[in-house]
Amino acid sequence: MEDAEGIELQITAADDDVPNSRNDASSINNKTQPPKLTHYKWWLRVTCYILFLLSGQSAATLLGRLYYDKGGNSKWMATFVQSAGFPILLPLLFFFPSSINSNTATNPISASFANKPKAPRLSTLTFLYVGFGALLTGDNLMYSYGLLYLPVSTYSLLCATQLAFNALFSFFLNSQKLSPFVLNSLILLTASASLLAVNADSENPAGISRRKYVIGFLCTLGASATYSLYLSLVQLSFEKVINKETFSAVLKMQIYLKVFVEEKTKQGRRNEFKNSINEFAQ
């Protein structure tokens, strides 16, 4: 009887342990599965970034064209205002920590940086900021020349070729795959740019010679390629040099680059102003 009672007690205890074991299993499964809410938040942020980019790029193009139409002729001033809004990013540095974001499991881009805590040297960061700043300064200046000599429709279509250059540079520098959809977009954008080059005479705006049109065409196309190269190199620097991709690290990269760009454009603006004074004096 005692053995029977002991067996019954063991069975009862085992039955009592079943819910706990099930709860433990379910808690483990909840921990291993990516949280859907975090995943949706990440896509919501990406959608907001896309909307900000599209609206900001459209407004910048229209305002830049309006500047030239109303009598503005300073390429360096147009280059300066392209990066003049960076101080608005400074308060964000105080609201976002420098640690790895908690959504690395749902963000495939950030997940590759979670196990690389080694920080780069200050000299290496300085070299990166100066090099990227010089590249971005030349890129903004080419965009200014393109917007000056091209109509807005042609300029916008040529700027769209940046998608093709993004695919090419990310394939060679960032090991991204080329899907059939990407290859299709490459063909369409290349064909559209070629048609614009062939049909240059009918697209020339009033007062712009064919020579200036070609300069604007090449500058805009070169600016699109340069900016795509800049994006791929920045991504490569986060992977190989900076070894992390937190929000604060990206902010610092943008702020330091824009400071360098603004200083270089101020120097160009001063030289342009001196040349204007000398021409007026003569």
C-alpha cells in the first residue's frame, strides 16, 4: 500500500509539474522568436525615413531650381545650403545611447555589428571624415552645376540613376546580390539616361547652350555615381573600421562630415566672392 501511495504521489507531482514545464517551454519559445511588435516598429521607422527622404529631396530640388530662376548664380551658395541643416541633428545625440540597439535580431543590417566591440583609432576616424567630407563636397558641387544647366525633369530623371549605381557599387563593395528586379531597373535607367543624352537638343532650356547642357548632364550623372560610391564606402567603413552601427554612430558620422563640407563650401564661397569683386573692379 505504501508503494502504491508513493506511486500515486509521484504521478500527482509529475502532473503538477507538467504546467510548469509547459510554461517554461513556452517562455523559452517566446524568447527565441523575434517579437512581432519590434519588427513592425522597425518597418515603421524605415517607412518614415523613406517619406522624409522623398519629401526632402523633392523640396530641395524645387527650391534649388527656384533660386536659379530668381537670379541666383552662385554654385557655392547652392552647394552650401545642401548640408546647412545638419545642426538639427545635434539634439538627437543626447536622446540615443551609443550601445548596440536592441533590435539587432530583427534588423539584418545591424546584426552583423553586434559582436565587434573594438573601437577604431582617432586618426583613422579623422581620415575617414576628411575623405568622405571631400567626396561629399565635390558631389554637392556637381549637383549644383547640374541643377543650374538642366531642367528639373531631366535633372530628376538623371538623379534616379543613382539607384543603378547603388546596385553596382553595393554588389562590388558590400557583397549585395543582384536580383532580376534590380537588373531590370538597371536596364531601364541606363536606357532612359541614354535617350536623354541623344535627345539633348529638344530638352535645352532657354538661354542654356548645348555645351552647358552637356556639362550639366555629365555633372548630374557623375554626382549620382559619386553619391552611390559614398554610400557604399560609408557602409563598408561601418563594417570594417567603425565596427558598429548604432544610431549615435551614424549621427556622428553625418555631423562630422557636414561640418567639413560646410567649411570647404565657405572657402569656395569666399573665393567666388573675391573673384566677383575683382571682375567688378575691372
